[in-house]
Amino acid sequence: MDANRSSRIRKRLTRWGLNIALFLAMAIICLPGLWIVLNSLRPTVEIMAKPPVWIPHELNFDAYVAMFSGVGSGGIPVIAYFRNSIIIAVTSTVIALAIGMAGGYAFARYRFRGKSGWFLGLMLTRTVPGIALSLPLFFIYAKLGIIDTHFGLILAYVAMNVPFTVWLIDGFFRQVPRDLAEAAQIDGCTRWQAFWTVEFPLARPGIASAGIFAFLTAWNEFALASQLTRSTNSKTLPVGLLDYTAEFTIDWRGMCALAVVMIVPALALTYAVQKHLVSGLTAGAVKG
Amino acid sequence: MKPWRLSPHILLLLPAVLVLLAVVILPLILSFWSSLTPFRLTRPDSIYDFVGLRNYARLMGDGQFWSAFGRTVLLLTVALNLEMLLGLGLALLIERASRGQRILRTLLMFPMMFSPVLVGFQFKFMFNDNVGLVNNALQSLGLTNSAIPWLIDQHLAFFSIVVAEIWSSTSVFAIFILAGLMAMPRDPLEAARVDGCTPWQTFRFVTWPFLMPFAFIAMTIRSLDVARAYDIIKIMTDGGPARRTEVLWTLIARTGYADSKMGMANAMAYVAILLSILFTVIFFRKLAQSREQIAAEW
């Protein structure tokens, strides 16, 4: 009887302990982001206050207004950066998806010699650190005159994203049973028609999430962009973030506001595809 | 003579291979050549001046380079292992939560959306010795009166960088391990309980082997992209103060762009590339191994 009760109490205690641990972990994951949002709404005096002000006295959108009001009045050319980021990320994503779909389909549906070797080789190109790749790219781009252009960055990001989109899309095509396309071909479709009418629609959610992944990589990239861009012609948002730093001071409030602008599109997109993302990457995990 | 045609898989792979050849392989060949010259951006002719392995030989005797190299390996080892452990713990915690799993999983994705630059700034802000969240909290709670120099002291700065790195990437591990937990068949677990395994034994000999491929997928994805840490470090300390948190990548950027010693920087870059490839190949092989083991057992 007594042993029964003490074991029940111990069980309840561990359950509470584990719940508290989970809560703490989630708080640590969420707090930094909320802190950024909060500070983008507070006046600078309050951010700098000593002793610290924990409960904000006033919240306003001054930082956002200043940011969007252009270079003259304390802002940065955020609209130009935003436009560059969108153009570069979207274009490079579309191209990387087209190339990745072809490559992923080849890996999922065809047998050929040295397949795993090719796959590994493709992946290894992704391991080259951005900063190491930027040295020769900088030199070549300077010779070709495509430094500080959209084209240059798009090209670099396509190459960055291709290995990963191939991996993801390969996983999704492998989940689509081979028989379906074969049945369509027996019914008189060409291989091309069978692909577009049977296999592509089934793999579409996966392809969409590969696209989002590629978009986020391009949207967030810094090491290459910081060297291959010079001006508002092609600077992207992550590089633009540095505009808020001077030699010894940083405009924390403005930076937080720009951070929020950067995060919102990424948040919306990731939320939209979160379900498919993991299943694509783990598709081959157990079946191999 | 029959007309020569490319087989379809080659045709399909061709665009990927061409792009990677043009944007990655060719530049790497160029950078390998320039690592054999004393090339400087300010003197373009110096790229034709072949000096053999002199840059590499100089690197071998360069204390600064080796300490950056050691620090990089240390950072990667510490960060990846901790991320794996914490991610595993987090995934197990979420898996046993009875309610709100969907919401928890969505929150888990949160740090993944943050650009590494943003993570750098965010933690630079929070660890700021004057206005940062961490010091403010410690002082308000009365734990300390002094402003702890998180980003200025050598060890504290390294610690801060590791914290930022872990914050940004633990959820990758948690998400994949969670996916593994969800996909796991229940029967072996029940069989283990019937056979009288303790919870620890069940985890060690039933759950963990099944989760391994998922953990190694996360590892592989992370190792494909370890150099993202450059962005974080560049923003938080830029290798400073006085090079005390210098890693390979910040050293490359400094040598190549600030000192414009491109030849030397390219030699360092090759060492960094080999290091990344080594990490990735290790995890790819472990992934293949654990897959085979699973396939044999289940």
C-alpha cells in the first residue's frame, strides 16, 4: 500500500519535472525572437536605460517609420534591399527547382553506374564554405564584370541550392510508387506525359517544400552576398543589416526592426510547408 | 553506324552537373592554382608567379593558423555533439507530451528560419555587456553587480558563440529525431517491456538504434552547412578581441579581403574545404551504416 503510494507520487513528480523542462526549453527557443520584436517597438532611451526597464512604458512604430522613410532621415534603403532579396531569392529558387527536379528524378527512377558516388559528389559541392568559395568567385566575377549584379548572386545561389533540392526531390519521387507511372505508360502515355500527369502531382507538396528550403537559403545567405555585392544595385537584406552598425555603435532598435522585416516572410513560408519538409528528408532514412 | 544518343539519366543530370561545374568546381580549380602563387589583389600579375607549395609550407609553421584550425574543430565538435544531445532530449520531451504536439513542433521550427547573420546580431545584442538581456537579467536578480564581458573575455566569448550556434541548430536535430520517434513501430517497444527491460535498456537497445539514421540525416545536413557558423562569428566577435575567437573562416576572410593576400587565403580555404568534406563524409558513411543495420534488424 505504502510502496504503491510512494511510487505514484514519484511518477507524478517526474511528470511535472519533465513538463517544466519542456516549458523551459520552449521558452529558450522563443524568447530571443520575442525580445527582438519587443525592442523594435521601444524607444532607444528605454533600450539603453540603466537600470534596465523591464516593463515597456511606451510602444511605437517609430523604428519602422524611420526605416522606410529613406536614406536622408536616418533610414537605410530598405525597400531596395527588400526588392533585391525578393528578386534574387525567387529567381534562384525557380531555376534550382527546375534543375533539382531533373536531377532528383534521375536519381529516383534510373539505375546507373556509380550512382551513389555521383550523389555523394553532388552533395560534397555543398560543403564548400561560402567564404572559401567567395574568393575565386570574387575574382572571376570581377573579370566578367558581374559583381554587384542580380545575375551574379542568382547564379551562385542556384549552385548552392541544387545539391539540396536534388536530395529532397529524390526522396519525394521515391515515395511515389513506380507502378503508377508504368500503368500510365501502358495506357498510352509517353514517359513525359506520365511524369507530368501522374508523378509530378503526387510529388508536388514535396517539391514545394524543397522550393521553400531553397528560398530560405537564398534569403538568409550572407557569406557570399557580403563579398559579391557593393551597392543598392544588389545588396540583400542580410547584408543591409550591417548598415545599422557604425564603427563603435550599433543602432539596436533599427536593427531589430529590420530583423522583423526579414523574419516575417520566412516565418509565413516555413509555416506553410513544415509538414512536408521533414518527410522529404527522411524518406530514404529507413528504406535506404 | 547508329546515331549517338545520350541516355535519359545523363540528360536529366546534365544541368545540375553543368551548373556545379561552372560555379563551384571551376572556381575551386582556379583557387587551387592561385593557392600555389603569391597572388595579391593589388598586384594582378602575381597570379602567374608559380611558387609551388610555399603558401602551404608557410601555413604549417603558422601558429595563428593552427590555433584557428584547432578552435574550428573544437567548436564543431562541441557544438554538434551538444546539439545532438539536446535535440534528442527535446524530441523525447515533445514526444511524450500528451497535448499540443502540433504547436510544439511548429515552435520548434522557429530558430531554423533565422538567418545566421540575424542569430549573430540577436545574441550580440543579448550578450552585450552594457545593454544586453543576459547581464540585465543577472543584475536585476542580484546575481552579480559587474557587467560580465561576455563577448570580450576569451572563454566567455567562445561560450557565447557556442550558445548562439546551439540555439540556431538544435531544433534541426530535434525535428528529425522527432520524425524518427513518430515513425517508430510500437511492437518492439512492447516486446522489450514484456521481456523485462528497464526504460534505459529499452531506450539504449531498441529506440536509439532505430533513431540513429534520423540523427545522422540531421548530422549530415548540418555538416553540409557547418560554415554557416562563419556568419554568426563574423557578427558576434569577428574573430576578435585580438583574434581570440578566430576560426578558419574568419581568418580566410581577413587574409583574403582585408590583407588582400588572395594566394595565402586560398591555401587556407583549401584546408577549410577539406575539413568540411571530412566531416560530411564521416556522417554520410555513418548514415549508410546505420541504415543497413536497421534494414537487417527490421
